[in-house]
Amino acid sequence: MKVTDFDRLLSLASDKELFPIIDKVLKGERLSFEEGVKLFKTSDLITLGLLANYITEKKNGKYAYFVINRQINPTNVCALDCNFCAFATMDRNDPKAYEMSYQEVVEKARYAVSQGASEVHIVGGLHPEWGFDVYLEMVYQIKRNFPDLHIKAFTAVEIDYFSRISGLSYEEVLLKLKEAGLGSLPGGGAEIFSPRVRRIIAPSKIGWKKYLQIHKTAHRLGLHSTVTMLYGHVETYEERIDHMIKIREAQDETGGFTCFIPLAYQPENNELNITEHTHGVDDLKTIAVSRLILDNIPHIKAYWVMIGEKIAQTALNFGADDMDGTVMEEKIAHFAGAKSPTQQQKEKLIRLIKEAGKIPVERDTLYNHLKVYEE
């Protein structure tokens, strides 16, 4: 979109208080905390979307990405008891408890490879009876069998747990995992950085300082990672912006985050007294605001698993340039009531992206282009 055309469209904006922000964005200037809050509070959704899409297309053109991937959740037995989580259980005798063997994990990876996957995404419970060696061996077995498969595994919460049960530093844990075949880290476990919120939803999880310390350590060791924010529960707009700015500051230091992923809270089957899913306007606002605040993050993901196909598709014109991927077997969000499918077909993702007016690009984990689906 030409800037002159863009200026003409913005002249129709209904919220005139956005004009100073629009001016800063067009000049390439960084937005402040206060401006981020103002963006969340505006009712001018169309202008917000136009502005975010302008930045997206400046960074990535008309490209919208997807990956052929599979989630593997080796166990839901967990030493932590987070109030917002419907996936994990502390009791191995719970009817819903499960544990995968190495062979089962490898077979899931084998199926993913047979479907053209370039990535497996491994996260799960902090099993109280599994040592760090179990997780190391899991990575090693996958990499030994599928040397070309990228292994994105273990959140910062899991890395901290491995450090505590092994007596190793974060750096030592990450180096051992990298040697075994780890390719990058997922961004889960961030939730909301606000201590107030964490005391309510996940009082036993590591705080934001350790979370970012682990990711920055990984970046310095040559491991990239994604970063997330769980929204739509008890947090405020101010706490969302604070979360984003802390991420922005960390990215200024290391540059190792490839993508920011807003995760819509799923309200079912947990201990928080929240009964409704996030609504579409909030989903789109969160995508758009994150694109505008996180000026140093290359990509913003519309995670269709949590916001559904229709909102994710629409979000490609509200600041997002990635729809994640095929996933193949998502458990965590669906245990909490996600209404989306548990997997997605490559052809469907391509169609959704094209219908949004974007160019589908099959990528690898680090956003290298594997195939561009132009007309």
C-alpha cells in the first residue's frame, strides 16, 4: 500500500486521538506504554487494523506463513498445579493422566515426517519422576532417527525445572539439549508477566525475570525462540502492554525472538472462575497492538488453534503474518475447551491465506522459505 493512499484512508479515522500515534508509526518511531494502552482502548478497530497491516507489509510484504509441524506432549503429569491449566494433573493415577515412552514419541515424529513436517514442537508436564536424562534422551532419539527434523522443545518453565532437578545452570542445560539435537525453544509459559496476575493464575511458576533470562541465555547460545502472552483472563490492558514492552526490551538485547504469539485464554475445565472465551474484537485488537508495539519482532502469529480459523484468517489483515501450521495433535488448548480442530490440512491453510489476500509461504521454524504459493 502506498503511504499516500494510506494517509487518505486514515483521514477517515473516527478516533482523532489516534492521529499522533499514526504519525509516529508512519515516521518509524517507537510507541510508548501510554500509546499502547490507548490503542487497546480505541473503538476505531478499522484504523487500528490498517495501521498494523501497514507495518506488517513493510516488514514482510504480502507473505503470510505456515509450517508443516506436529505437537508432541509427552506427558500431562506435572509437579505444578496452575489454576488456569486444564491439561496437567499432579496425580499419576488420575484417569486422564498419561506418559509416553521413547518409542511412542519417536513414532509420532515418524508420522509427522511422513506428512512432510519440518518441525516437531514438544512441550508437556514437569513429570516429578522423570530426570533430566529422560528429556535429553527424548530429544536424542528423535534427532538420531530424523536428523533433518527441527526440534522445537521445552518452555522456559521446563528449562528451569530441568536445572533444578539436575543441579545444572540454565546454560549447561541448554548446551546439553543443543548437543542432543534441540533446534529452538517455544515461547510457552510466559502467561502474563505481571506478578499480580501470576499470583492468581500460576503462583508456582517461574516469574518474568527467569523466563526472559532463560530465553536470552538460549539466544546467546545460538538458539532462537518464540515468545507468547496469554490474554483474556484476569489481566488489564496495562498489564498486556507492560508484558509486550518487557519482551521488546529483551529483544533489543539479543534479537533472538522470531515470533510473538498472543494466546487466547481457554476457560473450560480449570479453577479460574471465567466462563467465556475471548471475543473477536479483542483477539484482533491484541494482534494489531502487538504488531505496533513489538517493532523489533519479525513476525506476529495468529494461532488458529486458540482463536479459530475465521479470526486467524481475518487477523492476517490486522498485523499477523503467520497462522502457525498443521499441528496434527494439539492437546493443551483442547483440554481447556478450544473449539478448533486438533489439526489442520496444508491445503486449507493455503486457501485461508489466499482468501485473505496474502501470499502463502510454507516456512521452516526459522522462517526460511520452503515454498511460495503464488498464483
